Amino acid sequence: MRKLRARWSVLADRIDAGTPADRDRTVDALRAFAILGVVLGHWLVTALTTANGGLSNTSPLAHLPWLAPVSWVFQTLAVFFLVGGHVAARGHASARERGVPYGVWVGQRLSRLFRPVAAVLALWAVTAVGMLLGGAEPSTVQTLVKLVLSPLWFLLVFAVLTAATPLVARLNPLWPLAVVAGVDVWRFGLGGPEWIGWVNVAAGWLVPYTLGAAWSRGAFARRTPAALLLGAGAAATVGLVLWGGYPASMVGVPGAPISNLNPPTLAAVAFGLAQCGLALLLRGPLERAMRRPRAWAKVALMNLSAMTIFLWHQTAMMAVTALGLLAPADLPGLHTVPDSAQWIAARLLWLPVFAAALGVCWAAFRTYEQARRPKQSAASRTASRTVTGSGTAALTLRATDEVIHHA
């Protein structure tokens, strides 16, 4: 254990020393927290039960409505789009100054986004066919595949907004916010068709994305605009939930007539505004925290595999659940109906097991996310030649080189 801590300390110091001085570490920290929020949220509010024979999907939010505040903590997609808009707008402006063609810039950004998706789709295509041929219930296979594929909508929306960055980077966030409000009035107040709500998939996430672009232009240099976002967003969310008829949960609940997330509603967008305001207000404390090499190294490594973690976290949970079926009885917190405080306590105990399974997926599939560089840095080549007989040290050097060069 002492040797492991020493190696981690060496790795953290190398990552800290090799990080460019002008890198805004708070951006990476916010992205890491957003991804972790999504992962933990899914693990806490998604339950695969055997109550109906085979595996079916339900949620503790459907049985225990008082758990709705949990969704306020772990529904962090608005922060991810905020960071995405900030990074894309800043990156496109820099590329334009350097004369990089738009096609090259967008191709580089989207390739890293979609490379790891191919691995997920290929594995689950084979798995689904194998399960059906092996006699699994079609409803069980459908439940599992849906859980894997459902998060991919977010990547598609993020990719579209990234590609449209030159068009939307200077868009005032009030315009897409007005579209969301208009769609909800038409849909809920005037009896409009349900399909009109899907306009908000683009408009709703465009709000935090354009806020991120405004951030890249210095719009939140002072704390006042961020504080106004937090206050106005929180007040609007409370009002919409208490008097507007919107659900209190900020994620979808199986069986509920209205979902705040699928498609996004005005309540979800208002909540996202509050989240973005809070994230922007936390930049100071985050900046100070990221000056510590060990804290920064964790965030940097998390960002290096952010898409791998996002894409495989549901698979990790389902793998543990499937292996648990080998037990002679249903395991509490894993296969049982999530309708009690005991289930919550048991599910919390399963989280480290899910994390270990995700670690296996990370080890197997992380290479799909990182672009191959034709040449290793001179410093890393020299260091690699001087380190012998230690696989962990070699891995440390490679990881450090990847983090230093990762954009």
C-alpha cells in the first residue's frame, strides 16, 4: 500500500508539472463532476427487478416519491453542456485564429466523441443476439438494450450542438429559453401534440450550451451574473413545480405521465440555469482545490476517460446484476423492488461493486476514446527508457503523457 501511494504521488506530481500553465483546471473539474453525477444518479435511481419474471426496469422514484431531491443532486447534464459550450466556442475561436479549417476542427472533436460508441454498439449487438439465441425473454433483452442505448441521445444532441458552434456561439440564451417556454405552453396549456415537445431536445440543451459560449467570451467575469442565474433559476424551478404542475423529479420516472427530462421541460431548463449559476460561482473554490497535485491528477485522469465511463457505467451495473442472478435468491438492493429504505441502504452497498465492474470496462475499452499520436513526446521516451522492471511505472508514464497532451 505504501508503494502504491508513493507511485500515485509521483504520477500526480508529474501530471501537475506537465499541465500547461494557462489551462483552466476548473473546466475539467466541472466536467468530471457532471459525469460522476450522471453515473451515480443512474446507479441510484435505476433498478432491474425480477418481480415480473425476467428483468424489468423500475426506479425507486416511482415507489418512494420523497426521494425526488436525489435527482436534484445527480441530474448534472446542464453543467456538462455548459462546459461543452465553453470549450467548443473557445476551441473554435482558437482554431479560426490559427487558420484551421472548420471541417478539420469539427472532425477532431466529433471523432473522440464517437470512437468509443462503436465499441459499445458492437458488444451489445453481439450480446443481444446471443441472449435471444440462448432463450432469454425478449422483454428482458429489450430492457437491457434500452438502458444501454438511452444515454446515447445525449451524445447525439451534444454532437449536433458542437457542429453548430459557429452558428450558435453568440446566440443569446434567452432565445432558446423562449422556445422551450412556448413549446410547453402549446403542449401543456393549449393541448398541442405530444411530438412538439421534442423541439425542446435541441432548444432545452442549447440554453446551457450558449451560456458556456458566453462564459468563453468573459460574460461571467464577475460573480453577479452567475448569482442571478442561480437565484432566478431556483425560484423559477420552485414555482413551476409548486404551481405549474411539473414533476418534482428532474429525471424520468417509469409510469409518470410527464417527464422533466424526456423531452426537457421548462422546469428542467430552469433547474439547469440554477445549476449553471452555481457551477460558475464555484469556480474560485475549484481553482484553489485544483492547485493541489493529487486533486488535479484525479480530475485529469477522469477527463481522459470521461466518455468511456459514461458509455459503460450502465453495462457495469447490468453485469453485476446479471451475475447476481446466480445466487439462490434475489439479492437486496440488486433484484428486489425499490420500495423501502432498506433497499436504499442495500443499493449504497452495491455502489463499490458497480465501480469495480466499471473499472474492468474502463481497462478493456479506454483505448477507443484516446486518439493515437504518431509520436511519443521526447520527455516520455527518455523517461520510458530509464524505467525498467516496473509495469506500473511504465503505465504511469504513458498516462502522464496522455493527460499532458489531452485537450
